[in-house]
Amino acid sequence: MARRFWPKQDPIGRRIRLGGSDGPPLAVVGVVRDVHHWGLDEGVRPQFFRPYTQAAWPIMNVVVRTINAPATFTAPVKKALADILPDRPVSNVETMEEIVRDSTGSRRFPMFFLSTFALLALALAAVGIVGVVSYSVALRTHEIGIRTALGARTADVLSLIVKGSMAWVIGGIALGLAGSIGLTRLLGNLLYGVRPADPLVLGTVSLVLACVALLASYIPVRRATQVDPMIALRYE
């Protein structure tokens, strides 16, 4: 609200009047950070706060910060409110964890399916890499036999083929990162607890993909290096 109505200005001391109100103008006495009042996955809207004595509503939300498990303070809080306002009933007692969970509840089920499909895609990618590398190694079996017969170590053969496979993997991860950054800009309002283009999230996912691809490339190559060089030399 401050950015919209008083851009690059100090809003403190400014006065506003609500539409349709004939009362005295309201003075701005402070600015707080944006609040996701309508839901954690909803966009932020301009809003302002007024003292309860200035704009009394038939309901009031009371927030209590506790030092231990919040649920254990339900009865003491109700008793304290009853002592202060005996004519006001207390209802809808919830912990902040419950409020946050309910706010994102509609997204939880679709995200579960999305995570399931993501894991399935990761497994299929691993199987595909194993198949492609196995086929490539089968075509190079004769070459591997020659290299081994000439004194190449197992580590040299592994490095030769795995490097070639990982070059394609790194290229794919780079393209995936570029695409994900573009998509998160469009889906930024749907993210909670994760910033668009969060380096920690993108880095972790890239590392997981690289490790899976490395393992998938290593398995068939390791199997090929254990073949007897004489058998590999006779391979057609």
C-alpha cells in the first residue's frame, strides 16, 4: 500500500480517508511488511491496520506466542480471555502450524502427484541412461579390449566413457535450469517457503540428477571393464 500510494516517499504522517466515510481522516503511524492475509499461495494485496477501538468488528483474532507446544496453552489462554472479556466467547482455536497447513491444503494433493511423477521421471531417466551407455559400451567393446591389452588401467577406461556420458548430462542439466528459472517466474505466486530461482533448491536438484546420471553411467562401464581383454578383442 505504501509503495502504491506514496512511491519513493515517507508515508508516516500521511492522512487518508476511506471511501464513503464522513469521519476524521486516518493518520499513518507506521509501515509493516507485506502480509499474505488471504492465503500463503495468494498474491499480496494493499491493506492497512486500525486499532480495535477505532474500527471495532464483531470478531477479533488473538495471537499468542508460546515457549512450548502451543496446544498445551489452549485452556490457559481461554481462561485468561474469559477473565478479561467474560461476555465474549472464544472459538476456533488453532495453532499456526494448522493455519499454515490449511492455507496450503488445496495444493498438497496435486503436489504429491507431481512429486510422484517427478520421481518416476527420474527413475525412467536413470534406466534410459543405463540403456544408452550399455549400448555405447557394447559398440566399443573391441576398443576397450585393445586399450586394456595395451596397458590402459580400469580407471582410465572408466574415465573415458563416463566423461563422454556426463558431458551430455551436464548439458541437459544446464538446459533444465534455464527452463526452470523461466517457469518459476511465471509460478512465483504458487510457491511457498521457496523463492523463485532459489540457488539452494536448484543446486540440490542438479546435484541429485548428476549423481543419478553418474551412477547410471558407471554401472554398465564397470561391467565392461571386467571382461577378459582376449574375449573383448575377439568381440564382433
